Amino acid sequence: MGKEDMLRKRAKRVEEVSDEKWNTVTEFNREKVEEFLYESVHLSKKSLNQYRSALRIFYSWVDEALKGKRIYEIKKKDFMRFQNFLARRGMSSNGIKFKRSAVSSMNKYLINFYEDDEDFLTFRNFVEGVPNPAPNKVYNKIPLTKEEVQTVKQTLEENGHYQPLAAFSVLYDSGCRRAEFLQLKKEIVNYEPLKDKDGELLNVYKTNPVRTKGAGEQGNIRELYISDEAVKHINLWLNHRGEDDNEFIFVSKRGGETSHINSSAVNYWFKEIISDIVGRRVNPHIIRASRSSHLIADSDGKLGKAQKLLGHKDSSTTNNFYNLNEDEDDYGSMF
């Protein structure tokens, strides 16, 4: 299968709305957006930023395409035009659905809190009733085999790509999300390995606590689990990186300054380096899926170890297969 078969044509990017451009948007709409975001304390910081981006894009489009209609004047046919605008640019169905969700959430807020306001007496959620975009497949999300995992590690090390190697190794071991492994600190290379019930050392290390998916600013907090091989790969990177004052493992260096890395750099590693090694499109979530599928296969189809490592706590089905206690011996058998 060639790369042309694996990827759909990339969407023409919808540019982020700068503060300068946002300040030119119809004042009424702009103020309502800012109020909604301010009151959305249930959203995590990341979700809040995503909502802000989606709402700015929509209401900037309203200014340009609908001549600055006020929110209560927008109709379903108007929102359909916006959705079609995104679809024509090649945006994925999931990308469009997120923007629908952000606009719809704000509409529900306005209906709830402005029901007695004269402007909103006849206001309806103009997203409802507009058909969802037809699902489209971005590319085949095929988990890596264990052999491919080892090939990636070996190739990255041979080519001196030590930071992507450390990232890939941690992602695979822990089955974590991209936003989680970026929070890891250099101090973990000095942590002691875990011990089993008999006091014997395991080849497993627990990391510093990281914030995972969850509601609100704080979200859920947990440690990740990685092997001694991942710690070795982290040390390879840190030795290559040299001394600096940044506490995080994954960083970028520009103009002599070391700063905490952002997700776009991770996306670059997977798109331009790791995908080339594997020979098909690979992203961080596929590594999570790969780790899970390998654990399930090694556990004769039982889901418990995969659920435990990946931090899933609310699956009653998985709980029927496995006792989800905090026995750290379980982690020893995962590596």
C-alpha cells in the first residue's frame, strides 16, 4: 500500500484567529463568547483553549460571511453554510464535529441564562437539526507489531534521534497520551525501581505524577509506569542534551534557550521520522493502541492489565475480567 492510499488529501488549514483579528469581530458576539468561556470552569485548560479557538473561528466567519449577524439572528441555514465551508476545505469529520460541539455548548449556555432577555426570547440552538458531516477516514490506523516497535527503537538510536527515541519508548511502555508524557521531569531517572512483594527489584519505574484527562483545571492525577529500557533511552537523550536548568525531559533549544516542548514537535517526530521508519502513517495514539493490543494478546484476551496501564477506571466489563487493585507486582509482569 502506497502513501497515497494511506492518507486522504490534507485539509487546507483554517487559520487561528489572532487577538488583533478577534478584536474586530462584532462586539456583541465577542463579549458573549468571552463570557461563556469565563464561566466554563468545568473545562480543563486544554479543552478551554480548544473551545476558544473553535468559537473564534466560527464568529470570525460570521463577521465575514454573514456581515456580523448577532448570535440571536443566526439560523440553521447559516450554520450549515459554515459547516460546508469547513468540509470544502477538507477538514475531517471529527474536526467539524468538535467545532459543532463548541458552538452548540455556547448556545445551550445562552438559552439557559438568557431565557428572559428580550434579544433571546425566540433564540434556538441553531446547531441542532443541522446534519452531522459524513464520516471520513483520515488514514488506516494500524497498530504496530512488536517487531515494528523494536525496529523503530533500533533505527532511532542508530540515527542519533535520542529525544524521539526517549519519547517513543516512554509512550509505548506507559501507553500514555501525548499530553501526559510531556509532563515528565528529569528527576525520574534518579528514582528507584519498584519492588515486588518479596522485596525483589522489578525492571519497572514509576514516574512523577502527571495530569491526565479529566474534568476541570486539575483533572485526574496519576503516575506512569515505564521499563528500565525507557529509562536508559531517557538517559541517552539527557546525556546528549547536556546541562541546563529546565526540569522537563522533553524540550526544545532555540537561540541558546531551553524551553518545554509543545505537541507540534511530537507530531513532527511521528509524521516525518517514525512514520518513515514504519512505512505507514503513525501517530502517538496508535502507539497507545499498539501497547494495549499487545498486553491483551499476552493476557489471553483479558483486558485488565491494559486498562490498568492506560488509566481506564470506569469499565465494569474490564473489571469482570481482572481485579483492579493497586498491586504493583502487576506492573512487573507488563514489561
